[in-house]
Amino acid sequence: MSRSHDADEIHEHDLGLAHDLPTVLNRRRALGLMSAAGLAAALAACSGGSDSSAITSPSPSTPTTGAPGGSATPSASSAEVPSDEIPTETGGPFPADGSNGVDVLGESGIVRQDITRSFGTSDGVAAGVPMTLDLTIYDMNGSDVGPLAGAAIYMWHCDIDGRYSMYDRGVAEENYLRGVQVTDSAGKVSFTSIFPAAYPGRWPHVHFEVYPSEADATSASNKLRTSQLALPEDVCNAVYATSGYEQSVSTMRQTTLDSDMVFRDGYSLQMARATGSADAGYTVSLNISV
């Protein structure tokens, strides 16, 4: 399958020192919370099995008992809330938020739960193993930490071939795998998508931006946070053993969290939890504090 970006291609949005330096300094705060033993455990390789049996991957930032319940609560227990704000990361080079050219956020139809299909004048459908993305957003600004209701999340990621809609050759006219949702009273959003590929130079990941409201998101203003979530290794290996993801198998062998340009300085607050199977699809969840 053809690709329009490879391991030798350098993107200024990913590698710019002006961005990377403050990002690294911000993330040291989160790393300071981890002991040397805890860091070693977090960096240990997960199971490399590639069968399609059910997998449950606990997240260092998400309790194994699961995400908070669906009902609204005035505050959350310390076990449910990440220990610190999620680090700020680069959104480039394919954000489509108007920061480097194309802008999908102002288009009618961007607010949607199912991001597998393009909208507007485009009609492409992204193929791949089904993935539901469940995020819970918490507000850490103040003494009473609790769910952030009414916030808007803009989510985007690459397709089964490692391509980004609106940018890469073959999908530049599509706008699938991009969408905005507004958090409910419990701070939750959910997206229907497909599992992204692994492409050269990056650990499998999903991008997102957090805004105070839908109006802020669709006008790309007053952004609260830009970050990325990392996908568990055992789940990636199970998905990439299925038809259509063949190129991701070799890419995963050449990629580690330690070498990834975003996650190499720590990922405890960004490693998602995944449940399900490659046959039935996965639910990927992460608790996020901003």
C-alpha cells in the first residue's frame, strides 16, 4: 500500500524546538510523580501475542475498575482522576484545525459521534477494526476537581494505511476520522472509529484537542489542551495481525515508546486502557485532566 510520509520525513510541527522545549519541561512534572521502579514497570514491554482473543489492557492513568459511572457527580474520587494534568503535545503535522492550512472545524457536520465516514461533499468510509473511543475529562483548575461538563473534544487519527484525511495522497479529499463531541454532565464523550495504523517514526496514537465549548471548538479558539493518547502494545499487535494492517506489523517491530518523539519522556497519563478483541472491536478509554 502506498504511503505519503515515511520514517525519513521530518515534520516541523513534530520536531520544532520552540514547541518541544516547553512540552518537555511541562511533562517533567508528571514524571516526577513516578518512582524509578514505577517508571521501569511502565516502560516494560507488553505481551507480543498477535491472536485475536479478548484483551484487557490496564492504563497507568486509569484504574483497573474502569471509568467513572455515567451519572453526574459533583466531584470524583482521587482513584478516578489522573494525578496531574495531561501533558501538552504537538497537534501537527495533520491537525486540520486551521493552524497549518486546512480547517475542518468550521465545516458543517464536524460535530458527530461516528467519525468513520467523511461528510459534506466527501463520501469515503474508513475501513479497519472497529474502535470506540471513550474519554472522560476532568477540570483540575481549582480546589474541587470534578468532571468537566460542556467541554468539546476534537479527535483525529490516521487510517488503516497510516494516512491522514485532508492531507495525504489518496485521502486529501476525505475528512473521515475527524470529529467533535461535547462532554455530558459526567465529563464523558464517545467516538465510533477504526483502529489506526502504525506508521514509521511514531507509536500508534490518537490526537485530540480540548475546548471550553462546542462554539470554541468549531471556531478553533480558547483551546484548553492539545495532547495525544498512546495505544497499548498487546492490543496493537492483535489488531495488526488482521487483514489490512500488514504494513503495521513491520512498523511495530521498529517502534518503541522509548524512541517515540512524543511519548519517550513519559506516557503514564496518556496510555489508554483497551478492552475487546480484534474480531469484535475494541473500546479504548482514557481519563484526562486539564
